[in-house]
Amino acid sequence: MFIDSHCHLADEAFLADLPEVAARAHSAGVMRAVCILSADTPEEHVRVEAVQTAWPGVIFATAVHPHRAGPYEDRIGDAVSTVRDTALRVGARLLGEMGLDYHYDFAPRAVQQEVFAAQIRLAVELDLPVAIHTREAFDDTVRILEEAGAGRVRGVMHCFTGTAMEARRALDLGFYLSIPGIVTFPKAGALRDVVAGIPLERILVETDSPYLAPVPHRGKRNEPAFLSETVRQVASLHASAVEAMAGQIQTNFDRFLGAPRVDTLSKPVF
């Protein structure tokens, strides 16, 4: 059984054929997935019921993405309230994706940092793991995780494509590393070298669909059914059978997610 630790099934890219996407995922052995919701994007909220109907085993996560942090300047409390309310309504098992993005700088860096830190504190309060987006901002990301997380935050580095040193720093925080389809790209040799050195017990995999389709699906809309290509690549890098790697990732995912809190909702109420 494969587990997609990060996908965007509520994205408009899946509006036309979500049931078929779920059916293809199941046929490919992908039985569980984390659906990321933008906490302040109502268009995604209205699709929650359709996602759960198409794929009852989906787990939801929500947060304010760093690209969307700008409007919360001088109103960080509103960002926290938005995430908290959405997380409770959808029964979120983790908060994400959140973090810093200095590549596009769609929001001022100082505001990104404030919104990120506030969400980390919320995750600690709710005792939920986090999914971290970091691009060209690794030092500040780790600093905020250490400061705002106060040694209590746990989570995963989503779409990890970093260096061996960055992998080690994330592992030292107790984080998991989620490997995307990028690891299958012909020019991703450096990433493959890093992935080969990640301890088996700290690896997760993801599609980030509809983005980043793996080889041999490059150029297509990505979807959870393509996850097996990434698992095969990771298994090869660790000289492991695909079935054994899938089993290890399932164990990792369950450990990462932890037991559900009794005071969170078990299913969406949108």
C-alpha cells in the first residue's frame, strides 16, 4: 500500500474528474493521502465534501501558505484564527503547508516569518504535526522551527530537494523528509545522492499533485496514481524491494501522524 503524504486534491485541476483520479490511485495501490487545503481559500473549502466522497480515506491538512501571507501584515491573529477554524471544521490531522518562500517573494519576508511562527505555535498548542514549505529560506525556516516550536514541534519537510547538510539539520529537529517525483528527473542526481543517505525510518513520499509529475509522466498533470514511480526510485536508492519500502513508509507515516486527538472532528462539516 502506498501513501501520498502531500497532494492538492481540492485544486481546480481535479474538478472535472476527481472520482476517476481516486479510482486510478486505488488501482495503483495508493490507499491513503493527505489533501492540503489553503486555509484562506474558500474555493477549496467548498470542494472538501467532494474530495471525501471520492476518497473517504483522505486526511486533511490546512494552513496559510507563505505566498498568501502578505494580507496578514499587522493582523497575524487573523491568520491564526483562520487556520484554527478551518482545521477544526475539516478534522485536520496536521497543519500545512506553511513556511517560507524566498524564491518568489510573493509576500514580504518579515510577514512570511511572522505568519509562519504563529502557525508553528498553533501547531504546538493543538499538538498537531506540520508540513513545511521552504524554498531558498532554509536557515530562517530552521530558526523559526527552533524558536517558535520550542522543541515541541514535529513534522515533515514537504517536497524535500535540499542538500545533505539541510537533510541532517531537518533530521536533527526530529522531522521526516517527504520525497517528491523530482527524484526521478534525469538531472536530479544530487538529490538522489542525498535521498540514498536518509535513514529509512524518516522517509515519506509525495506527489504534490497536480504539480511535479515524475518520469515517465513528465508534462502531464500529476496525480496520486503516479506515486509508485517515486517509491520505486527511493527503493532502488536504498537497495530495497518496492514492497518493503512501501511498508516502511506506511510505518513512518503512522508514526509521523500520531494518534488523533479526541477533541478534533473526525470528518469535515463543510
